[in-house]
Amino acid sequence: MSDWGATHSTSIARGLDQEMPGGGHMGKPLIAAVKAGTIPVADVDASVLRILTTMYKFKVFDNYAQWTNKSRHGDDVTSAKHSLLAREIAAAATVLLKNENNLLPITEVKYKKIAVIGKNGGAGVTIHGGGSGSVTPMYTITPMQGVSERYGGHSGPPPPPLPMKCSVLDKDTDYFVLSGSHQIAKTTSVNDCCAKCFAYEKSQYYTHEPSGDCWCHKSVGIKHKKAGYTSGSTGAGAGPAANNSHVVYDDGSNPARAAALAASADLALVFVGTSSSEGSDRKTLSFPDDQEALVAAVAKAAGKKTAVVMFTPGAALTPWSADVGAVLSMFMPGLECGHALADVLWGDVNPSGRLSLTFPNTENEQRFTKQQWPGINKISVYSEKLEVGYRYYDAHKIKPKFPFGFGLSYSKVICV
């Protein structure tokens, strides 16, 4: 099967079975070629056989209703084991790029007040890319959640429970028809439905059906009137993070305000993120201007007690790295981001990850020409040959900001 738009000819004779998307070359042109005798029917039969063999192998025809039931595409198949594995992978893949004067790991004796700064430290955290690089999780642990939960998490009284408020939005109104809805249980009452949804992944909305079915989801969908249905909000409140006075949060929308908060803290954790999408590459390796300004403001106010955590789909420029005490790259950490980050920040997991690519000092440090990229008249010439990534730096004796394979650890390992 071809990649999207990658087919430019009727290529069935060369082993291509399916053109995606559509059939500009493998649809009507193929029919015409078979009728004209330029492509034998035997080639079509062989292609169909390969497709059907795979479908039978995966029991598509045995479970045809299941395979075509679009209402099940949003089913939550997350398990505790899946989440633990995601947490372990995200922590193991975290790369510690700088750690001056042992700023990290965190100890609660050393840091009485921690400031979490930036929208990527809260609900705006970048955990995946866009388009085919996007996998919508059933929940996301934000850095603020992870840090707040971990601070004092092994001792002292537990944080106060979340306040639950069941409020009815509209009677006889159905909100559950939307992507991401999840049926959790049969319930005995509207309040029972609200309570169960409140306990389920911090859902914000619920729908209780006359049959007792309870549906939970995080956002309101299109309203559909149905007799007997009751929808409402769980009113989940701020959560444990708001009850931990040792960890404070600022979204970074006002750099001066964030800088003042950072100056008052013993450790300032600044979060920056950038993403890319299918059909939409980054136009620069820099973070958005507002985030660059935020890091600069915090670093000026808090100096080397600042640690920057980056979320990126690849290499990024870090012009502020000399002004901060620590730099970590988590790339795209996924749904257990906050827990994995806390594991690394507190030293529960040694950040033994290494860079799989090179972080340059400046934009286009490899001096690509337009002929090389993006090409002229839709033709790209790979005249750099093998001088890609670290090979370019080696060949031209240039020292990159953070080289391929680079990464720090909290402690030395002695092999005996």
C-alpha cells in the first residue's frame, strides 16, 4: 500500500496492491489498462489474493461487524500495565543535557518551594505530534500533577480529597454522542452516575440513561434531545496539585509575573514545547517566541536554580542553555508524562537516555541549499551524501550544542 499521495503511476505490476488515498492511478486507469490488455487480469487476481489473504489471516470476515463498528473506535483499552510501561519508557527516554552544580535530582530538604512554569507544565503539555503522529490518550498526567504528587508523596498526610459537585446541566438532553465517550457502569441514580464518572479519569461530564447506563466524557458534545436522559457536570475541582503548598504553578502568559514567582522559589521548572504534524513541518528549530521570552525572563530572575524541560519532535535550539542550571529533553513523552518526569527529577529513575540526533547551535548550521531542501521545481538533490547529522559536524570539525549520543547521569556507574 502506498503512502498518501506517493503513487504517480498504475503500479500494480510492480507489486503495489492499494493506492492511498483514492484511486487516481489504480482506479479507472487500471480498469482501462486491463480492458486494453496492457495489464493482465492475472496481475489483478494476484493483488486481490494478497489483500484477501491478509484479511482472512486477521479474521476480518469472522468479526466483520466488530471491524466495521465505528462506535467502538473510541474504546478505552488502557490498562494499569500499559500505563506503567508508558511511564517506564518515558522516563528511560528522558535525556539530561545539563546539570550544573547538581541542581538535580530534587530532594525535599534542598527545595522547600518549587515553581512549575509554562503552559507545557499544565494542561497545555505537548505529549504527541499532530496528524498521523497523534494518538489521543484517555488521560494525561501533566508535569504539575506529577511534581505535586511526588513532592512529599512518600511521607506525611495525603492531600485532601477532591471535592465532588454533581450539577445537572439539562434534563432530557443527551450529551454522550461524541468521540471519546466511555460507558462505565449500570448505575442506580443520576447522583450515582455522577459519582462514578467523577472517579473515572477525572471525567467532567456525565449522561444518565433511563436504563441506568452511565456515560462519561471530558467535553460536551452536540446536544440531542432524548426523553428521560439527564446530563450534568461532575465539577471536579482543582485536584491535589492545588493543595500542595510546596509546588506552585504559573502558566507563563505573563513573563514578569512568572519571573517573580521563580525568584521566590528554591527551584524553577520551566516547560517549553513545540510540535509538528503530518503535512506541516516546523519552519524553525526554535521554540515559539513567547516561550523563548519566558525562559529568558525566568533565567534572569532565578539564574542557575532554573531547570528547563523540553517537549519536541526532534532537535531544538537552546540559546538560553548557558543561563540555566539544568536542561532535560523528554521529546514526546505520552500520557504518563508527569509521573515519568517526577521519577527522573527525584532520582527514582536515573536519566540514562542518550540523544538519537544532534542538537545544532544555530538554524541551518549544516548550510543546506535550496537545491538540497526543499528542492527546486520539486526536485531535491542530496549532494550532502553521507554528511548528515553528526557526520557533518565531524567532517567540518564543528562542535554542536548537544551531540548525537550525548546525555548525562546523576551518578557514575562502576563495573567490577
